[in-house]
Amino acid sequence: MKVTACVVSYNTAEHLPGALEGLLAQTHPDLHIVVVDNDSHDGSADVARRYGDVEVIANRTNNGFAGGANQGIAKATDGAFFVLNPDVRLAPDHIANAVAAMEADDRIAAVQGRLWRMSEADHSQPAMIDGHRMIDTTGHTAHTNRVFRNRGGGEPDDGRYDEPADIFGISGCAGLYRLDALHDVAVDGEVYDEDLFAFFEDVDLDWRLKARGWRTRYTPDATGLHERGGQFARRSRFVERLSYRNWFLVVLKNDDPVSLLRQGHLFAATTWLRTVDIAVTVPSAFALAVADDVRMAPAFLRKRAAIDARRTVDNGDIVAEWFGDFDYRAWFAERFGRSTLGRRLHTTS
């Protein structure tokens, strides 16, 4: 199977060598590597050009992760598309093992490997927790309150994730997609929704694949390390704005009123918690995000109509099968870790 691997870069010159060297070391024999640079100002495109076997697309504007990834998909003619964040370091057999998992069933649209959190002290080693490597992600989980999380994120890799499994979706930081499936679920010619720009664009894709009856698979033997930058830092106003607004837009685009109303109390409670968090910590981002949601809602309702016109699986069935209970304790711990107090405690520990 031919694989086109794409790294979307924006001011990631520091990380690109590790990501590209990991891709160039892959054992999979048919691999084309593309870097899409979104008008970086740190020389990222020049760093990528140092690698002769890498195709570089240097944009003059920042097209976001979604736009950059779509440019990478356009370079793929057949087979599969592999997307990779610059701060991920792959084991040499990662793509080969992911391809093997995909080839087991032609209805498998996407394959997620097992990523461990990268050690802050040594980027060649995983972070440890309770004597085990710390999981970064083994895919996406969906929950009845419409929160989406990284499966196993922050947990010790103590054997719970040693078996292959079907999952709700895969993380956009490193994942293999069947090209035919991506084209099958495109809306208005876009695989990744460019109106989202960045954040939740991978969840949106997860959901659309489920609506068309595609499978998503986790394989534990495709491994790597993910730095997951900003884990303990309050993110910028721009990032908070996108994260808050896109959550609503993705639910609006993919959910259905009946399913949402059945669990409306959970959605409302989580909305309240998220709103208090952003309104108190980054009030300007909150105001901008709400204005965005109001302005963009009609376009996303039209996209939902296009999805519904072609769906082969009822959304109620998707929710019943894949949307589970939610661990609020872990969620609060993560939000606290990004708060000012949590950041201070992490620095002094």
C-alpha cells in the first residue's frame, strides 16, 4: 500500500528534524513525505528542505492544520494518507504495522497506534508513571456529555492497551487513513473542515467516518512518542477561542437533536463548566468564540444536512455504541494542570 505522509508545520523548526528523521527511517517501502509549512517565521520550510527526499509546500498564509492537511491529501494519489504532528517521534516500524492493521479489512478507514508521552528531560524516552510508560493516546473516546478525550491519556501503560480494538476515532497527531474513506466523507470537497482551522477537526472526521459505516482501528504495535506541547501551560487566547468554538460547531454539525436532548443535562453541565473556565481565565477568547459560533452556525447546519443526506448509520446508533460515561475527576485534573496554580505547582514539584 502506498502511503503519503504529511507534516503540517507552523513555526516548528525545532521539532521538524525529529519528525522527519523518524519518517525517513520507516521500514514501510512505499512512502512519500510532504511538509506543508503554514508561513512560518522561524525557518521551518528551510529546515524541511534540507531533507532531499521530502517534498515541501511553503504557503504564504497560515491555512491552519485543516487546510495544510488537505493540501497533503491532495498530493496522495492512492493508498493511504498518514498525518503527523512535528512533535511526534515514530518507531521505525510504526507505519508498516499500521498498514498491516488496515489491510486486514477493507472497511477499516483509519488506524491509530500507541503513543507514549515524551519525557520532558529526555525527548528520546517516554515519561514514566507508577513504573510504567505514560500513555499519550491510543485513539479518541466519545462521551455522553459530548466531551472527546484521548483514550488512555495520562495513564500508565500497564497492559490495558495491549490488545487491538475498534475505537471511536483517532488522534490527528499521528494516524493512518485510507484515502478512499477520506474522499468518501468529504463535505464540499474538504476532508478536514477548513472552517475549523485547528482543534476538533480530527473529532469531526472521526464522527463523519462513523456516519458512513467505516471502521476505526487501534493497533498497539505501531508506537511512538508525543511531546504534546503546552501540557502544563495556559494556552493562548487564539487557541482557547478555537477550542471553545469548535467544540460547539462539531456537535452542531454531526449530532442530532433527539440524541442530544436525551443527554441534554450532561451536555448542559459540561457547557457550564467549560464556559466558566474560559470566561474567567480568558474572557476575551470567550467573547470572540461565542460571536464566531453565532456567525458560523448557519454554514455548519448546511454541512450537517449534507452529511445526513449520505449517512448510512443513524447518529442515535453511533451515540448508543460509542458514547460512554465521562470521568469528571480526570477532566478536572487536566483543566487544573493548565491553570495558573496548577502550572506553579508543576514547576515547583
